[in-house]
Amino acid sequence: MVRGKTQMKRIENATSRQVTFSKRRNGLLKKAFELSVLCDAEVALIVFSPRGKLHEFSSSNSLHGANCSQTIGNGLNTNFSMQKTIERYQRYSKEVGMNGKILEQSMQHWKYEAATMAKKIELLEFSKRKLLGESLDSCSVEELQHIESQLERSLSSIRGRKTAMLMEQIEKLKEKEKVLSAENAMLSEKCGIPQTPLRDNRKSTVSYITSSEHVDVETDLYIGRPESARGRYTVQVIADGNK
């Protein structure tokens, strides 16, 4: 005969309920004892019957399972081992509670930090858009002046850095020029070729070729009305190219 599946609900018949309790209690206590012995586990089991009678089992890992109570009931060994297990459970629960509290506080702290960083990032993005010339409709005159000052300072710094980098490149090129000049002089000396002096690029010289001859320029000077020829003088300007 195949047993049907037991329904998980309260047994209404008192006699059947008591029989089922006794059977399952003994099986549960037996399984607890086997678990403590086979797996060297510290097991504590407390069961109260419907009439309030205590049934318990406990074993201590500190004695490697040798202190497992063989007497199911209220033996002294069981009470001593049960007390140790309960104290261990209380310590563990307290530690877990403290760790959970610390973890919760840490989570709250990091949530606050994340919200603060999000606000800072939003402000930086808004400031960046303003510096790029965007979202300026809501800015006042004072804010626009402040943005203009920031851009001028930034531009000044950029130009200063650019100038410094260009000067560094010029100095490197001058050093390279000296090295090449020395190599050129050495090769010219070996080959017996007269060395051609290099033009100094550091000084910009502009030569103006002027004639040494005098240049005569006649200029008519009129005093009075243009149509009047009175007061006409002829001035000869001599330009000396050597001066």
C-alpha cells in the first residue's frame, strides 16, 4: 500500500497529533545526533511539546563530538552543552548585529558621498557649458563678467605655456645648430674645403643700397590763390644718399 503525501496542515485529531509529534520528535533528535557525530558539528535542538514539555539535544564541537548527549531529555550533560551553544549563538548574533550596523552606517556614508559627487559633477558640467558659450541665457551681467575673466586668465596661461614651449624648442634647435656647425667644421677640415661661415639667423639685417649721387628735385611753391602765379618760388631739394 502506497502512503499518500502528508498535507502540511494542523492535525485536528488530538491522539493522531500526539502520535505524530512523538514519532517526528524522535526522528528529529536522532537526525541531530547523527549530524553532530558524522559531521563533527555543534548542534543544539530545542523542542516544546503542545503541553509545554521541553525536549532538547545539544553537542559541543569543543569536545569533538565526544560530549554528544545520548540521553534525550533534561540531562546535566545536555544542559551544559546547550548553554555553551546558546552562548556561542548569542556572541555570534551580537557580532553579526554590530557588523550589520557598521555596514549600514558605511552604506549610508557612501550614499551621501555619491549624492554629493553627483551634485558636484552636475555643477562642473554646467560651468563647462558656460565656458563653451552655451546656456548663457540665464546668466546675469556679473556672471558673464566672471566667465570673461576666467577665459582671459585661461588664455593668458595658455599663451604663456605656448611661449615657454616655443622657447624650449628654439633652445634645442640652437644646440642642434651648434652640434651641426661643429661637425661641418670638422668635415671641412678633413676634406680641405674652406669653411663657409653660416649666416647668423639671430640678427635680422636689412641692407639698403643707396646711390651716392645727388638727386635734384624741383618743387614749385605757390603762395596765394592757385590760379595766381604771384609768389611762385622754385625750391631745389638735394637728397644725399650717403646721409
